Amino acid sequence: MQDKRFHSVRLDKDKCKACTNCLKRCPTEAIRVRGGRAHIIDERCIDCGECIRVCDYHAKYAQTDPLSELEKFKYKIALPAPSLYGQFKHLISPSQVLDGLLAMGFDDVYEVANGADIVTRAIRERMRNAQPEDYPIISSACPAIVRLIRVRFPDLLSHIIDIRQPMEVAAMVAKKEFCKKHNVEPEDVGCFFITPCAAKMTAIRNPIGHETSAVDGAISMLEIYGVLASHIKKVRTDSHSATASSFGVGWANSGGEAAAVCPEHSMAVDGIENVIRVLEEIENNKLQDLVFFEGAACTGGCVGGPLTFENSYVARNAVQALMNGCDITHPDDKVNASYLGKYPLIADKPVLPNSVMRLDDDIVEAMRKMEQMEEIVRSLPGYDCGSCGSPTCRTFAEDIVRGYCNKMDCIHILKEQLKVMAQQMVELAKSTRE
């Protein structure tokens, strides 16, 4: 049975200094500082990895599968994300990375960029039947953005395209073709995604839109980088094993998906704070001409993931350079139509809202708590300093209503209270002497 509370983002208690950096940057206000260290609220966390990026003490980390996990399977297939190509400077072709993975001991390699080509065609087919009320159609490629919408923008859930992520499609195709070619059983084959982020690991263990993932595990790019780099140096440069189109490889960069799926009337936004601002515009019906929206939690797209090695701008340029040498045939012409019926590309479960923001399941009690919360907010200084251990004064008021803390945890209220008490003690001392 899958752990429905699995989160890749973890906290190392011994390294945490309660500095509040993560507290202020978490897009879903999932972090609190209590008892001298940070705490991650499981229900709110979307595994975007922003806290990993901003923690100066490296107290946040992503739990991914170690390389030893490969030994659980008789046959191992590597699923390299397109962003992996950007981690290595001066590559002539993606084939060097693919051949390097084979040299590491994988039995086969299947490009996730090929999965992106298939998904591109599937989305375009889906969009041909879209109605005006379906716009803008929102990409489902970034699991952190999907989880963000579940928590903060539930009214937009119906706009998320119901096509599986390229990682999932790549795993399905890779395993089926490998089993058919080598006449082996599916349970003997393990598909491992080489991931740039924590959100993809969570999407494997706790998928949204389908019951189980076709991917068997995820290995961090940081963990595999050193070993893979040494093998790439030995690889011949005349290999032609890479087959993905430039459009599929381009999914690594922000805007790559939109360019492949819907080059006109689309918008690509990277960086989770920027995505939030645009989603607010969409929710308020201010972008009425928008047809397709691609949101990436990481700056630059997947090349900027917290588990990548190379600087995101350098990686972006490296991917762009590789695209120039790839097949320029559009996925509409490149991907055989049989793939659309042969594999379950459409999600089989609805994406439901995350009700963690509700104060109570009972509507009357929730309204009472909301009134209490607003009253507390009015009595607070409004500095949003985070000294209380909550990210803002509003979340502090919410935490009080929920019973997690009390008003005296606000250092400014406590300071004023101490002043009053000190004055009372002075007056008491004077009256006693008289």
C-alpha cells in the first residue's frame, strides 16, 4: 500500500537553526518554527523544494532513491529527464548522456523527452475538442504546480489537462517495449527517473490523477552526476541513440512545453511566486484570451530544479544548443497515432482540492472560527515578521484559532505586556513605600 502522506522534502532537525528563511518563502505557508526548529505541515506541503533552495544551513533535503535501489530489479531502465542534458557542458548530442547511463550499468535507456513528444501530441489532440469555458488549459507537467492549485486555487482544478506527465508515459512505453523485445516479465524490470526535483519523487510515491505510478523510483541528478560525468568522457561522439525531437528536449526549459503544444495564445511562467501571481490573474478572469498556461515551480523550468548540479542559466543554454542538433519534426508528425490508443495517457482519477485551508468541516463552526480569526488579526501589529513562528500575522491568528499557539507568542504583544507589567510593579513599589 502506498503512503499517502509521503513527502520527498524532509527536515534535518540537528541542522535547523530556526532562522525563518524557509518560513517566509514557503508558497503554501506549510512551515512553522516552534521549539527552536522548523516544522513542516504535511497537509500543506507541495514538495516544491523552495525551502531546500533557501536554507543556508542545508537543514532541508529531498529524499530520493539511492543507486542501491537498482539492485532490487533484474533489469534496470534509466529515464533521463531532458534537464539532465543541460548538466553537462559542451555536449555534442544527448546520445552521450544516454550511452553514459548504459555504461553505468543500466540495461536500457528511454528518453523522457520522447515521452514529452507523445504527451505533446496527446495534449494537442485533447485541445482540439476543448470548449471556450475550458480555457485556459493548464499544464499538468509540474507536480508542484498541480499540488499548489489543489491547495490555493481549487476553482482552477477543472482547467488542468488530464494527460499524464512525460515521466509516466516514458516509463509505460519503456517497460512495455523492453519486455516485448527481451521476452521478460514486467515485475523484473525497474524504471528509474533521473530527477531534477523533489516534487517528481513525491509524484511517484503519491501520484495525483492515477492510482499508481508507472515509475519504480527516482534518483537525484546530484547523486548520479559524478559517476555519469566520468562515463560521458569515455563515450564515442558518433553515437545516434537519441531519437527525441527538439520539441521534446525543449521541455527542460521554461516555455518549451508551450512552444510545442500551443505556440500562440499561451503563457509560460517560471518561479513559484511568479506562477502564483498569474494564477491569481486567471482566477480573477483577467486573462480571457489565454488558451494554454505552462507553470514551472523552479526558475528557468526543470533546469532550475533544486536537485540539479549546473547553474540554471548555463543549463538552459546547454539545452538550447542541443535542441539545434535534434530532429525538428513536430510531435504531431513524429509520434505515431497508435501511441494514443495503446497506452493509458489520460488520467483515470479526478484531481481533488486539498481542504487543508478549511478551519472546520462544519460550515457554522468554520464561520465562527473565521470571525474569531479576523478579530485576532485586527489586534495584531501586522508586521508579518515571523518572530512568532508563523509566516504572517494572519497565519498566526489561524494557528491561535486552531489551538497551536497563543497570543503571547507574538514578541510585540509580549513586549507591550511586559511594559504594562513593569509599570504596574513600579506603581506597586511606590504605594508600598508610602
